[in-house]
Amino acid sequence: MKKEFTSFKEFYPYYLEEHSNIVCRVLHYIGTTLVLLVLGYSIFTAQYKFIALAPLCGYGFAWIGHFFFEKNKPATFKYPLYSFMGDWVMYFEMLTLKRK
């Protein structure tokens, strides 16, 4: 059953619960880093066709983490906007060593 959230602040603890496995989080981190690298490369070199790889990098690594390590369905399927926001917040927290 889909839980209703009224704010991202309310959603984020749920998002973190859905990402409790360290391998899943590391795969999210790798995928998000690749997204940034692909976007940066595409813009810097004006080879915009590579931008199409960004979602594949981001979602590909994340979904492997969910299906094979976390053993759950990605939050993106139920809460696409909040999940997208959660990925960037979790990424920043991991980048700044606030979260493992």
C-alpha cells in the first residue's frame, strides 16, 4: 500500500530506510557521480548526444542496488519526484561524509 507523504522532510526518513544496505547506497553514489560526469563531459565537449546516457547511469546502478542488494523496489516507482530529490540529498550527505 502506498503511503502518502505531505512533504519531502516527511519522506526522507522513509527514503533512507529503503536504502539501508551499504552496497545499494554505494551503487547510488557511483550512478549519481557518473550522471554528473556524463553531463559535464557532454556540455564541455558540446557532444549533447551523451546526455541520453545520464539516466541509464543513474537509474541503472540504483536499480541494481535495489533489486540485488536491498531486495526492494526503488522508491522512484512510487514517489518519482521525492525519490529524485532524495537521491541528490543522500549523495550530498555521502559526499560531505555526513552519511556512510
